[in-house]
Amino acid sequence: MSRIREPAVAGLFYPADPGQLARAVQRFIDEAEPTPWLTPKAIVVPHAGYAYSGPIAGTAYAAVRPLVDRIRRVVLLGPAHRVGFRGIATAGADQFVTPLGSVAVDWEAVTSILSLAEVHLFDQAFAGEHSLEVQLPFLQQVFPNFKLVPLLVGDARPEAVEAVLEKLWGGPETLVVISSALSHYHD
């Protein structure tokens, strides 16, 4: 039986209607200035509601759109907002769902990092969490055939995050996406 992580913020942070969502995401990507000289291995993308973060997220995803034929795995890291914990959490789900469909979890990659001291299966951290979820429709629109490594970062040492990234960095088939709000407290 497949374990599914249902969307928690569809209709709040982004449209719940699949057609409206696909059109919005595509518009954000299409309106971005092209960066043909740039082929990033990693991107930092905002995770606020699309009304606030959509244009900037579109710029980041437009930069990686040329990698569509290469990317097979996305390592997605974001901060935990709802549940406090130490280390880095991953979910026990086999699929993450958005109104655009399901994204399979790369269990081979997840299993490879569970031996790291600060990485844990911790489904409760994903309940109601938006930092990873809001990235998924963009990823689904740009990369139709990828597997996901979902990681929520709690109170983790920088060395722990570095160890995860070193283990999962991979080759040209892997994209690293850092979901960030930067800060709500600084100028």
C-alpha cells in the first residue's frame, strides 16, 4: 500500500484547481528573463504564497528549465515551520501529491542518508508544512519525470546539512533546490 502525503496548502499558498495552478506556474516561468548562460546545479527559491513568491520562483525555475532532459532526482530542502525538532526530517511517504498529480519519492536516495546521524524519518514534521510543498508544482511543470528527496531542516548543524548534500549531490541527473523565506526579521 502506497503512503501518500496529501497537499496541505493548496488553495491557500497556491491555486487548488489544477488548470489554474498549471497556468499560473507556467506564466511565472514564461515571464522570467532568460538566462541561457546559466546552468545551475542548485537553486534557492522562495516559498511564500505564489502572490508574493511566484515571479521570483519562476525566475529560478526558468533557469533550470533547459535541464529538463537531464534531471531525474530533485533533492528538496526547506525549513520546518510547524514542528520543532533536531536534525533533518524526511517523510515516510512514497508520493507527494499536488493538484498537478503525484511525485514519487526516491527511496533509494532517502535510504542512503538515513544512516547519517542527524537524518530521521519524522512524518509529523510534514503535517501542514508548506516550505517543500509550494515548490512541487513548479518542479512538476518543469520536470515531468523526476523523483523527490524531501528534507525538512530543523535545528540542524551546518555539518549535518553538508553531509546530506555531499551524499546526494550526484551528477547531472540531480538538482538541489533550497526552499527559503530568507528572513522575515531583517531589512
